[in-house]
Amino acid sequence: MSSQQPLIAAIEAGGTKFVCGIGRGPHEILATHRIDTTTPEETLESVCRWFSKMKLEHGPFEAMGVGSFGPVDLNPKSESYGFITSTPKPGWQHTDVVTRLKHRFKVPVGFDTDVNAAVLGEYLWGAGQGIDPLVYITVGTGVGGGVLVNGQLLHGALHPEIGHLAVPPPVNSLAVQRDCQCPFHKSCVEGYVCGPSIAKRWGVRADTLPLEHPAWEEISDAMAHALMNICLTLSPKRIILGGGVMEQPQLIPLIRGKLMSHLNGYLLIPQLGKEIDQFVVSPGLGSRSGLLGSLALGRMALDQKITHS
Amino acid sequence: MSSQQPLIAAIEAGGTKFVCGIGRGPHEILATHRIDTTTPEETLESVCRWFSKMKLEHGPFEAMGVGSFGPVDLNPKSESYGFITSTPKPGWQHTDVVTRLKHRFKVPVGFDTDVNAAVLGEYLWGAGQGIDPLVYITVGTGVGGGVLVNGQLLHGALHPEIGHLAVPPPVNSLAVQRDCQCPFHKSCVEGYVCGPSIAKRWGVRADTLPLEHPAWEEISDAMAHALMNICLTLSPKRIILGGGVMEQPQLIPLIRGKLMSHLNGYLLIPQLGKEIDQFVVSPGLGSRSGLLGSLALGRMALDQKITHS
């Protein structure tokens, strides 16, 4: 029964806002709260104050889970484990998140990237239930991806950074290298498709571009190349596409078509043929993937494994 | 002790040759034998005859392991499990390998891609001992890659097919799409760097190109983009580069330099800085990665897990 699950404090820590929640599972969220991301000191203090208040209202929580913007240090043996590390976000470089929460609330703290939290949420309760390998990609202010493979979230040397996949220039892109807006790379998917890149390239916000605008062809072309490269490396059984830019309803069908056309019949699997509509999908949890996944990270910090309930 | 390990029949099944071996581990290979790849019937019958002879000489083996060219079906629930499936190799489409060996020798048969076998061999006994995630890439007649992650070989919807990663055109490549020799894709790494692609593009065999030839810049550029994309998806802790083309001694240092230059400081990890020489490396088992990995697949078929000894 849901009410027998432990009470967990969940934080989806983003570069624009921190979304906090307290609850026991997807059907039992007792309260949520949004805090603007300002300085680390101010933001994390607001987070702690809200959870202290929740403790008084709902009783003690048994663990916390944090899905954070990054890059983050996920190596438990590292001195900077639980830190946001080399982020371009001003003021947030080398910010210790986990130690602060542990000291304040004296409970286990689960910690991972925001997108690994989202893929975990979707795996447990959303559009990827029980599907392994599973990939979740968000396209918004930036592009990021979380990966669950062989029963665990993927970390490795760092963690996936799918937004910076190098891809061939989109078709019809006449002045290609000028158009990739990434400060690091000459031709990466984030540089072509994230919100600020679209705005800089076309002079208007993505959600104001009409359906027939050539931008969508370029965006779906670059996204399809990113998905192609994900298929060729991670061999996922499903890819979930979330984030603000992906809310344009024409995009997922365009990306499915271009993914098949880019691969050109090379991978003969149903997922890239008659089952493509179940292979590239929208999130099942809408905008709650990250928060619910963070709650699951808190559960995992209690029992150290992925459990569905 | 090595002599307490079970006797295993190992087959590295390639498009040019099948390499067979019988033994207990890397330091106890009793015999090996090379068979040219002709028709499935003739090749597999030669393989079976050799192992029957080995049984008489060395006693019964307890399991067989096969690392095969592909694509192959690795889904134990599929009707075509253990088959070579949609390979372009004439005559080999839809060839049942596992059932034939099981019927003939009545022992468990482990089965995976040749490159997954190679990554397993390198993980157990070679240049990637205990390193997870670990990637092995071969560059020769084709380009392929095997992946070990979270303690298991990566399968997923199919299996990794790293050779066909879409990458930006190599620098200095003036007539890019003409130069990618892949029959499926307009800009993939195999189409730029495999042996036949090099021969077609430059008119001579790779091993006859002088050190200062511009081909090496293009080859290392495309390979570095492939490695970049592998870092951004699989986040490996080491990448092993094997195969005939990689025997050119100048290539690995060139690829290391271009990998760091393509990533341009985005992933701040020691593997992509001062530890780059331990991150992109040659195989520790030389040309035996695939055969020894196939032996390990045989062991796994006996005990269903990866065991080091």
C-alpha cells in the first residue's frame, strides 16, 4: 500500500527554479513548493526552511532525494561527491549540496543529475515502466539526457551529457558553424536546438515560430541525429523526450521520421519500424518526471536499490 | 588455480575467418585453429569437426562461447536467438549458430557479438581489468564496438553499432558526402575510416599510406568525434582501440589530441586531461581479445555471471 511507503523529501534542483516536494510516491505528494534559483546560499537556505516547516506539518521524513542540474560529482569516493561542479551557472561552481542537507536533516540523501532523476521517475511510474535500457532527454534552456541501463542509473567517468553530442550539420543549414550556438562546440545538438539557440538563430522564441517554419526541420534533423547516435551506443528500448521545446506537438512525429530516414534501415528492429510510435515518446509523468524521480532517489538512499511500488 | 577452471570451446566468428580455440583461460589455451569463412554450412561443419577432434585429444569441454560478426539476435526470448540476422555478408543472413552447436555438442553455448566478446576479454584479462563502463572498438574491414556497463555486456533493443555513429564531416574534407563510403549513411564513422573506405578514398591500402599523409588527420578526426559521442552517452572509464587500422602507431596519439580538442574542455574529468594516455589505449590482449572473450562467454554460459580468474 502506498501509505506504507516512507515519507521522502524531494528536490528537483534546476538552474531557473528549485521544485521541492514531500510525499510517499506518485499518488501521495503532500505538498510542493517552487523556489527561484538565486545564489546557492539563499536558494539552499529557502529549501531547508521549507522542509523544516513541512516536518512540523507532516512529521519527519526518512530520506531526501535531489536531482540536480550539473555537471555534478556522483562518485561516492570523491571529496566533492554531492557537489555541483563545473557548471556555467554563475556563483554555483563547486557548491556542496548533499553535505548541507545531511547536516541539517540527519537523514540519508540520494543525489543524481536532474535527468537521471527524470529517467528513474519515468522508469518507475511513467512512460518507461520496467523498460531497460531507457533514455530520457529534455530539450529546453539546455539539452540533457539521463540513462538507465542494466538496472542502474548510468554514471561512469562522469555521467551522460547527451546535449553535446556531435552531429552532422542539419540539412538546409547554409551557414552551419555560425548556427551552432554552443560556446564549447562547433556542431553539437544543444547548439542547434535548445531554446536560446533557436531564439538566437531565428530572432524569436521557439513557441512563437509557426508550424511551417523551416526551423522545425532543422531542429528535428539535429535531434534525430542525436537519437541515432544514442541508438548506436546505448541501444535503448525506449527514448522519452521532455522539456519545453518538445511541447510543440509537431516535433516528435518529425523526429521519428527523420530518425528512421537517417538510420536508413541499418538497425532492423521493430522499435525503428512499426513500433516507432512506442519507441520515441512523450513523458508519462508530464513535468513531474524530475520531482518524482528525485523522490525515488530518496527511497534508493534508504534501501540502495531501485524499487517499484 | 587455472587448471581448476572448466575446459571451454571458444569461437571468434568473423566475416573473413573463424578462429577456434580450446582452453581454460588466457594462460591455458591448449590449441587454436583458423578456418576461412565461406558458406555457413561449410564453415560451421569445419568448426564442428575441429572441436570433435579436440574432444578426442583433450577430453570433453563443458561449454562453448561464440563471439560473432553481426548483427546478431541476443534476445533469449526471440525465435531467432543465437542467429546471425541481417548481415550484408552474402549467404549468412538468418544463420542459426547456437542451436547447431548445442545439438552437436550438448553443452551450454554462450553467444554475443565479436566486439562484446572482445570487451569482455579485455575487462577480465586485458587493458580494462575491472573497469566499468568499458568500451572496445575495432577498426578494420568494418568498425564495431562492444560495451560493458553496470557489470554486464550491453544489449538493449539490439546491441551497440558504434561504427555507424553520425559525426560531423572531418576537417579538410572538401567533398564530404562523396567521401563517406557507407552504403547506408551520408556521414558515419565507418564510412570515413574503415579499411575499404580508406582504400576507396585514397586509392591505396591504409598500411601503405605514409605517416605524413593527410588521410591520418581525417581518420583521427572522425574517430575522435565517435569517441566524443561515446563519452557523452556511455561515459566510459576507458576506451580500447583495436583492429588492423589501429595498428598504425601514430593514430592513437592523434585521436587522443583531437578528442580533447573536439570536447574543448566540456567534460572536466582526469580521463580527458592528464590521464588521457590511460583513457584511450591499445588492447592488452593484442589480437586475442575476441577469442579469449569468447572463452569467457562460454564460462558465463556455465555460471551465468562474469567471473574473473
